[in-house]
Amino acid sequence: MINNDGIVEDEEKWLTAAIAGIQQNAFYMHRALDSNNIKDALKYSAQMLSELRTSRLSPHKYYELYMRASDELRKLEIFFKEESRRSCSIIELYELVQHAGNILPRLYLLCTVGSVYIKSKEAPAKDILKDLVEMCRGIQHPLRGLFLRSYLSQVSKDKLPDIGSEYEGDENTVMDAVEFVLQNFTEMNKLWVRMQHQGSAREKEKREKERNELRDLVGKNLHVLSQIEGIDLELYKDTVLPRVLEQIVNCKDDLAQYYLMDCIIQVFPDEYHLQTLETLLGAFPQLQPSVDIKTVLSGLMERLSSYAASSIEVLPEFIQVEAFAKLNNAIGQVIEAQPDMPVFGAVTLYSALLTFTLHVHPDRLDYVDQILGACVSKIAGKGKLEGKATKQIVALLSAPLEKYNDIDTALKLSNYPQVMEYLDDSTNKVMSNVIIQSIMKNKTHISTAEKVGALFELIKGLIKDLDADSDDEMDEDDFTDEQNSVARLIQMLYNDDPEEMLKIICTVKKHILTGGPKRLPFTIPPLIYNALKLIRRIQSQDDNGSEEETASATPKKIFQILNQTIEVLSTVPVPDLALRLYLECAEAANDCDLEPVAYEFFTQAYILYEEEISDSKAQVTALYLIIGTLQRMHIFGVENRDTLTHKATGYSAKLLKKPDQCRAVYACSHLFWVDDQDGIKDGERYKIIITFF
């Protein structure tokens, strides 16, 4: 086997020797030029250019050699310009250089003199250009031919008969310039494609890498075309684009097709792309299956999106040419033509189309939903997506939120939740967080039970256990942040109509109760407090003489729902939290003058204390909460208050530590003597407790 290091060392030796040959012959060429010896100058320049006949160098090394030679040719070109003004005519020089012995040096010299010939205007530019581009066919070696034609393009690009150019005239038209560049481009592309067949199959990967390094030589022709002022939309539509696309499709080379399609999109104006969209898109399904079409087509849609965003005045053009329908149809054809295209590729295309649609047709929600539906059809049956595809789905779903700044709009898209179904559990949570953050950022109020139900169905990844194992593996801080986001969302739900607000509360309850024991402590409290706000609002309306209270939206009905909800929380178990919520509800019932309801909440709190709270510190904290809440109650009659007060005193006396007992019983003493409430002045018991202390 040949060592790669050895090949590199040999290449360096060959390059060094070739450069030395160029330098030596260039020295003699300069000496001949100084003495106005044209014959010797041509002889040594031909010998210098013969170094470019080598087949031993890689494209990278050959480029270095080519640059050395082309630098010397520029000096020779200057001499030819001066010489044509003195003793030797340019026509004679043009004939003279064709006597060079080898074809490659002869053609380089011919291109150099041809450049001066065009500049002299002694012959029509189109005839000289045609002659040069045809003669270059004599070099069929791919690497040498590419660099020769690149040199031809370089020396002629400022001498094309363009509109406003000094070379334009009766005999020279823009079509001549276009024809020359297109012909040179076609021949260069053929040479570039042929490079893949040179050498053994084992070196295919190396050859593709080398070909990739040479792509700019071919692409420069398209850049030259784009700079020709005389190419208007009609000429581009009728001649330039069809000819270029024909060459790209017919070459059947994936590297060339990918690069050249991208070149077209990058170098020609956006307006031209829009007006020739059907022709351009028609080429995509004809490309090789291995071509990365998604990247090129996404790039086209990105450029058109930017063009649409640049000025509102161009939007009618998009509607006139039916850009959305054409792009949507093209994507469908590309996906159909490439059945092996990965899901990631298809989703990327639809994501780019959605971005385009949001820029051009922001008011057409039906277009947005149509794109999501097409995406669902493509990924149907694939199961949960993973990797790159999930990132594209998140981008797809995030785009409408960023554009409309309103979750209400996203909820109108029937296919939106269907797309989310294909996300794996972890990505589903990421997307759910994106939705919640959008709501928070824009302070969106979800004001109907129907919308709340749709929203909570969307973010179910944060509300219910989709995968218990994923929650166990999740970082505790991340989990807490997620659930706190859900809690803040619940607090934002609001409707002025008590009836509708009650429906919202019931809808939220139905969804959050599907959460596991880790979630309920985060999600139930905000629901309870939101419901208590509704109760106080209803009570305030009643106090103001409002008669709009309905049969369902009553404090009593809402307290019943809250009691059921807290009961679920008490089984998690987080008894201390459940006890706090029972006491909060009891105090709210007190404000509504609902004694039986308040008594029921206290009873539940006492049961929870007796059965679930066993830690001594937790008992002390719970007792102080009970005592403090009971002291603020004014709704209880003598019998109910007496029962609750004695219970609290009994619990205090049974605390584990004596100091805790003393403090708790002392706190209970105030329950027997409250100055601002009639009938709560049990002097005997108050004296007994005070005396005890």
C-alpha cells in the first residue's frame, strides 16, 4: 500500500519543481519582453505554461500552480496591449500565438491575446468570444480544462457586449454575451462532472472532496450571468433559466445539482425567482434522489420570505403568481419523488413553507392548518419522532406562536395538536413550555372553557404522567420550574362571567387531576385560589344587590367542588398543604356566611390532623394555623364554635413536648374570650387556662 504521507511529500516535490520551471521560463520571458523579442517571449511563455500539463497534482496544489502562471500571463497581456499599438498588429499576434507547439499553452496564450483583441475593437467581440469558447474544447482533461475555461471567464468578464458596455454595438448584443457565458458554463460543468469517473473506485470519496473544492470555478459563470445588466426578466425567463436548469438536470450528478441549484437561488434577484417560480420548482423533482433538496428548497423559501418582509408593496406579486400553491405542490412532488427521504427532511420543508406563509399570508390560517395537516400525513405511522425531526417539529409549532403572539390563534388550527402527538415525551414537554411562555410573555387571557380544554390538551405533557420513568430521571429543579409554569398559567385563567369561569375551573380540575402525586401539590393550590377569587367576586355582586346569580355559579356549589379537589390532594400525601387549603376555604365560607360549609372544612382539617400529621413539628405548625383561623371566624354558633375550640385545646394538650403544649394551650385561651364578638366570652375556662400558666 502507498502511504498517504508519502503521496503528500511527492506532491510537494512535484509542485516545487513545477513552480521552479514557471519561474525560470518567466525570467527568460521577461528578458525577451524587455528586448521586444516576441518570438522568444512566446517560446518561453509556452514553456512556462507547459508546466500546467501535469497530472500529478491534486486540485488544491494545481490551483497554486495555476495562480503562479496566471500572474505571469497578466504581465504578458500588458505587453501585448503595448505591442499592438507599435510594430505588431493584434490580428498578427492572434495568428502568431496559434503556432505554439502544445495545445494547452496555445489556448492560454490565445485567451490572453483574445482579451486584448476584444479590447482593440478591431473585430466584433462576439466572433472572438465564440472562437475562444469553441477552441477550448480541445482540452478534455477535466482538471486542466476547468482551469483553462476559468481563465477564459476571468479575462473576458469585463469585455462582454452588455447593455451600456463599450463593446455593445450593431454586431454585438446581450444575447451574444449570454450565449458565451452559458456555453462556457455548460462545458465547465461537463468537465467537473467527469472528474468523478477519473481513477479507481476506492478513491471515490477523495475525488468527491477534490471536486467540492473546485465548485466555485463552475459557479462563477452563474455569478457572471447575474451581473450582466442586459438580462431582464423576459430574457432570464425565456433563455437563461431554462438553459441552466437543463444542464443541471441532465448532468445527473448529485454534487453538481445541489451546488448549482443553490447558486441559482443565491446569485439571481428574488424578483426573478418569484416570477419564474413554476419553472424553477419544476426542476426539483427531477434531481437525483441523493441530492439534499430540503436544504436548497428551504433556502429558496427563506429568500422569498425575506423578500416579502422587505416591503409590503411586493406582497400582491406573491398572490398574483400563487406562490403558496406552487411551493406546496412542489414540496409534495419532491417528497413523492424521493420515497426514502427521512422524516426530518420532509418536516424541514414544511417548516420552511410555514415560515414563508406566515410572512406572505399571515391572515390565511387555512394555509397554516393545511401545512400542518400535510406534515401530519407525512409522519403518520412513524410513531414518536426523535433526534433532528423533533427539533424541526418544535420549530414548526413555535412559528405560529411567534408570529401571532396569541395562543387563541394556534388553538384554531385543527392540526396543531395532531402534530404535537408525534413528539416524544421529553420534546412534548419542551413544546408545552414554549406554549406557556408565549402565553406569559403576551399576557394572554384564555377566557372560555372550550379554549382552556384545548390548551390543556396541548400541554398535557406537563400536566399528566406520559412516562413515569422520564419524570423520575428529570432534574428536580427543572421539574419544579415546569410545574410552577403550569401553576402561573392556571392563575391567569379568567372570565368576567361567573358561569363561564366556573366551567373553566371544572375543566382545569378535570385535566390536572390526571397528574401524578408529584404534580398535584403544584397544580391544585392555584386552582383553589382561583376558585376562591371567583367566590369572593360572586359574594361581592350579591352584596351590591345583583340578581344575576345562577343556579350553578354559587359559592355553595364552588365550595363543594373545592372540597372534592382538596380531598384528592390529601391522599398524595401532602397533609400539611391540604390542611392549609381546608382552612383557607373555611375562612372564605365564613365571609360568605355559610356556617355548615365552614364547619365541614374545619372537620376535614381536624380529620387530616388526627390521621395524617404525626411529626411533632408539623403538628405544632398545623395547630397554630387551626387556632389562628378559628380565631378569625365569626360565623359559628355557640355549639359549633365550642366543639371546634375544645378540639383544638385537646390537640394542644396532647403535643409531645411540654413547652409546645404550654404555648399551644395558651394560644387556645384566646378562643374563649374575643372582645369584638358577642357570646364568645367563656370567663371560667379563660381563667382556668390563664391560671394554669
